[in-house]
Amino acid sequence: MKATARAHTNIALIKYWGKRDEKLFLPMNNSLSITLDAFYTTTSVEFCTCLKKDIFLLNGNIMGEAETNKMTRFLDLIRKMSGSTLYGVVDSINTVPTAAGFASSASGFAALAAASTKALKMEINDDILSQIARQGSGSACRSIHGGYVEWEKGEQLDGSDSFGKQILTENEWDLSILSVLVEPNEKKVLSREGMKRTVDTSPFYTGWLETVDDDLTVAKQAIYDRDFETLGNVLERNALKMHATTLGANPPFMYWTSATVAVMQKVQELRDNGISAYYTIDAGPNVKVLCQPEDENSVREKLMTLSVVQEIYHCHPGPGITYLPNTNRKTCC
Ligand code: DP6
């Protein structure tokens, strides 16, 4: 009753921003992402009759009540689907630098969904696995697949048509994604809270909804055409629109710091000097810069000249879920 799975995190090119159903994690709009090779979570789950409750180990440390309860709520869903009543030990190793504010919930819930359903020998396809991962954290549903992934929002009330679909594999188009760390501290407004506040109170949210589908259509076609300039322009525009909605919220909030803006301006300057690079930003101050692999070194070099830049992590499109052999590490009886 044990299984081990690895899932890579993803970065949204067209953002998921706003839920139409908070309990089922159903989004207001379709989104589009790249799964990243360098950041991933490896999770082993063992269900056992010897356990009286779930246990959660992260990077070898036993997690406290709040973190464990979150994980238990997710395992409850899987227990309900499979008919099992067993508790489990979740042993997770995260290579996503959590302190750096890069999304680890996507890879975390995708790996947990894959390992726990396999440990219980549930026979499910990737569409169902993605729907399950979605209910841990929305963006996790895209991490089931590698490469370029669209999360279709779906129309059904039960979420049965809301899951990630691969549109291009990681081997079909290589891009460089540079994760630029400017601020290692935890973000003040979590993405879950931020998107809710925006949907509930920001007058700019309707503008977001009116144009996001067009952005997605352009981005998707650019991916099929391997047209980097078109993709870059639309992904940057889409990120700016998402962040603009937060300024209209009540109370208003902003994920950027002056360092974020400095990186954005540097990327614009690179473009003015003929280097094709574009940025996107999620619910935090750090910036992801996309460029073509042949420009990676010069983009990195130019960004490193900024004193606000603490670290740059390099990524390329990476794989979806992989199942690994179980280690001999003993986690229960
Ligand atoms: C800005 O997936 O972290 O990164 O579903 O509430 O867990 P929950 O939110 P989450 O939100 C991600 C928001 C985003 C955009 C994106 O990844 O598409």
C-alpha cells in the first residue's frame, strides 16, 4: 500500500485568477502553463492499518497540525473516492525553493495525488488525476502533464470537465525560464486570498474576464507556431492585467516591490537592445523571465548586474508525473 511519485511545478503564461467554486477549486477562466524541469516534489505515501491518523513529513521534518490538517483534508477526498478508511504517512521531499516564494503547492499536490491514488491501487486516467490534484490547489491540475498545458475551466457544476490537458510536450519546444529571486520572504497576501478579494471587490476584474480568453487563444496559437515574440508579448500583457486587478480590490494590494519593477524595467531595456525576453509574475514579488535558449546566458548576465537580484534559477520545460520505485526508508510499522 505504498507508492512514490514525482511532480514538477509549473509557471502560468496565462493566469488562473479567480474561482467560480471555492470548494471544488473551479476557475473563472482557462489558463496555460509550462511545467518546469528544475523544481519538483517527490512524495511517497504509505497507507497502513497501524496508523491512527495521517502523518506528514516534509524534507524529513514532521509537520505541525495546520500543515497536516491540510494534507488530511486532501487524503479524505481520496479515501472517499476509493472507499478506503486507512490513514497514511506522507513523506515529501521538495526541491522547489519554498523560501524563494516559487509555487510549491502545484508540484506538492500533484505528487500527493499521484502517489496516494497509486498506493490505493485506484484505476484512474490522467484527466481524473488532474481533477483530484486541482482540489488541493488549482494550479496543481496542470502539473500532471509535462511541457505546455492548458487547464480548461469546464462548465459542469461538479468539476468533471475542469482539468489540465497537454498541448505540446516538453521536447517539442525548448524555452528558457529564468526565475529571478528578489525577495525570499513569505508573501503577505496568499494567492488564494488575493484572487478571492479581487473577484469579490475589484471593478477591474470584469476587464480581466473580458480579455483573458483572447489572450489564451493568441498564446496557444503562438505555442503551436513556435512564435516566441507573439507568445512573449501576450504573456507579459496577461500578467500585467492580472496584477492590475489587485489595485482595484478593497482593500487594495500589490505583489510587486521596487525590486520587482527594477527587473521588469531591465527586461524592457533588454528588448530595446534587441534581446528577446519577456517577464511574468505570480502572486509574489519574484519575476520569471522567458527567453530563447540561445539568449539565456546574456539575459542572465544582464539581470545579474541589478543589485536587487539575489539569485537566478534556470528552468526549461519539464516532464509530467513520474512514478518512482519506493525507497527502503521505513515510515510506519
Ligand atoms: C497567480 O493554484 O496557488 O499563480 O487554487 O487557491 O491553491 P489555489 O491557488 P493557486 O493560484 C495560482 C495563482 C497564480 C496564477 C497561476 O498559477 O495560474
